[in-house]
Amino acid sequence: MKVIEADEFDRYWQDVSGQGEDRTVLDLVQGIIAAVRAEGDAAVRRFASRFEKSAPEVFEVSGATARAAWEGLRHEEPELAAALELAADHIRSFAELQKAQFKDFEYEMAPGLFTGQRVIPVKRAAVYVPGGRFPLISSVLMGVIPATAAGVEEVLAVSPPRENGLPDRRILAAAYIAGAGRFFALGGAQAIAGLALGTETIPRVDLIAGPGNKYVAAAKRLLYGEVGIDFVAGPTDVLIITDGSGKPAAAELAAADMLAQAEHDGDARARVLVSSRDLADRILRAVEQRLALLSTADTASASLDAGGLIVIYKTREEAARIANTIAPEHLELQTAGAEDWLPLLHNYGSLFIGAGAAEVLGDYSAGINHTLPTSGSARFTGGLSVRHFLKTVTTLRCTGGKGYEEALESAKVLAQAEGLWGHRESALLRRHPAPDRS
């Protein structure tokens, strides 16, 4: 893990950021998309045989199978089932609060000129959930519940098949309790292509949400426009700002949260901004001690060796500038007076205020969403929410009157200035309507 002073950060960041996409990945995914476009189910099944643990003859999983997975989980792992129920309740409550912020309205802009907004959910959405070494059952809740809260008519839960031809049973159970209406055993770029384009048995969806590996991310990027997406997710990351408050626990907390991020995979990035070299050294020692006891130490070590970073800052403003430059997926404020930092910070996926606000709560059970912008994209977007499943469309209703006439005159003048004479005539026709020939 690298330790640098704040004045070294800009050069460091220039060296590590801005890396281009992997051309090999893009070429492979473009080939998969072309094949699915041309061959449908046959191509999806062929790539499943090549990349997944099985290639089921039938991709859709029955609702009865999903229900049985949930009932089995309640019987065999009641503690996990209870944790899922609590998390689902919190996520649903938060999503419903978000939905309440999106309202229809109509406003009389001027006499006779009524402008408005309607908020309409997409009709069909798919939530992709990776399988991998550790199936992300929490990601099911984070994707499906906001979609159902938004009012999406048909929500598909999609996850790679295991050896038995079905998604992981815990993923199926979580999808059932989250409220998914249909379930599919599909994985990888071929799943994204099938959902975006539609095949003989895979319905074409309006929007695809959820995280995935680099092949899934590439497929979402390439197919955006033919299908809506939440955003393109990259490697997960955390940035912790700590000033050593609560010694010696400060070093332990920072080390624990860095490792919690680093254990995701070797590409994960755990970084911390500290107020002194002494605190940096204590964090390094705490990380080393905790690694020795961590079952995921190999992965965490690879991550920290590749991109672990400690930056020593001198002032709050300096730390905030670095944080806004990194634009982390997760930003933790483990400082005295954490609320005082808020006006300085504006680029992050989710903000954890105070040492008690652990990222693990955001990942699982507090109710906020854990599908967040990565790779610095928090500069221009937020995390997955109800809004991704909603379309905000506008309306115009005209009843005549002074405001209506003034708007027509303005439209006529602007159209003429732009040389669009058809537009001008359209406005004029309404201002001086032709005789009714009906």
C-alpha cells in the first residue's frame, strides 16, 4: 500500500486514472451482441455453454421454484431469512420516500398556456445480479425493490445459472421476497444482449439495472440506446477521511473498512486521507494485523498491493479537494464534527457521516442503495434509485388567451430567425387559424 503527502496526489492521480477500455473485452462483447441479434436463443445458449456453469434449455425459472427457494431458506437459514426481510423493509421504505418526490403537475405558465409533467414508470425492467464466488443476494433487493416501488409493471430478476441450471437459490429467494415477477437463469454479456434485443424466449426490456463484471459492463455500454441502463459500473471503491478522533479506535476502524472494500476483488480500491504520518503508520499496522485473520486475505492483499493508498493532508480544504477529485463510490467521514465537512464535499456515490455510519450498513441493511457510481462517475451521477425506473415526460395544453398568443408570436420569430419556415407557418396557422372545413 502506498503512502504519499497531499502535494504528491495530483501527479499520482494523473498516473493511475484515465486508463482506456480493454479492446479485447469490447471485441468479444461486440461479437456476442452480433450473434444474439442474429441467432437469438441459440447464441445465448452457445455462450452460456462457453462461459457459464451450465446452459439451461429453458431460461425462465418458474415462480413456484422461486417461492420454494424462499420457503427453503426460511426453514434452513432462518437468521439469513430474517436479515433479508429487515433489509427489504428498509430498502422499500426508502424507495417509497424517493418515489414520493416525483410528482405530476400542471402549471399555467401564462394565460391560456398550461405546461405540465407526468411521471411514468417503464413498463418492463430487468435487474441483473452477478453469481460469482459469492452471490450478491443483497444486490437483488437493491435492484428489484426500487423497480417495484417505482411501479414497473413487469420486473425480471436475472442471474447466471449454476450447475443445476438455476440461479443460486439464495438469489432466487431474495428475488421472490423483493417482489420480482419473473425469474431468468442468464449470465454475462449474452444475458444483457438477450434482454436488450429480445429473443424467442427472452422478453425485450426497456431498462437493465444492476452490477456485473467487465463483460456485463461493456455490453450495457454498447447496447445503451437500444435499451436503457442505470449506469456502467466499474471496480468498487471507498475513500475514508479520518483525523484520528477516538484514538486508538480510529486506525482500527479505517483499517477494517479498507479491508471490507478490498476483499471484493483485486480491482477494488481502498483509500484513506489522514491528518498525520503517525495515523498513517497506525493504519498500516492495523491493516497488517487484520489481514492475518481475514479469510479473504489473498483477495484483499492483491487489491491493496495494486491500488491501496494513504494520503496525508494538512487542512480540511486540501482533503476535500482530493476527495472531490477522486469522486469515490463510498465516502466515509470518520472525523470530529463530521457534519462540518458536508458543504465542502460534492462528488460521491454515498456519504457515511461519522464513525458509526459504517459502509457495511449501506451495503446491506440501512435502506440506502448500494449500487453506486464508480470510477469517478460520481462527478455527474448518483446511485441506483427509483428515478432510474421512471420517465419524467412533459405536457402542453393550450386554451387560448393572451399568454398563448404571445408564445405563438415568440415561436414564429424564433423559427424565422433559424430559417425554419415550416415551424413559422405552424405557429402562424394557430395564431390566424384557417377556416373550419369539417
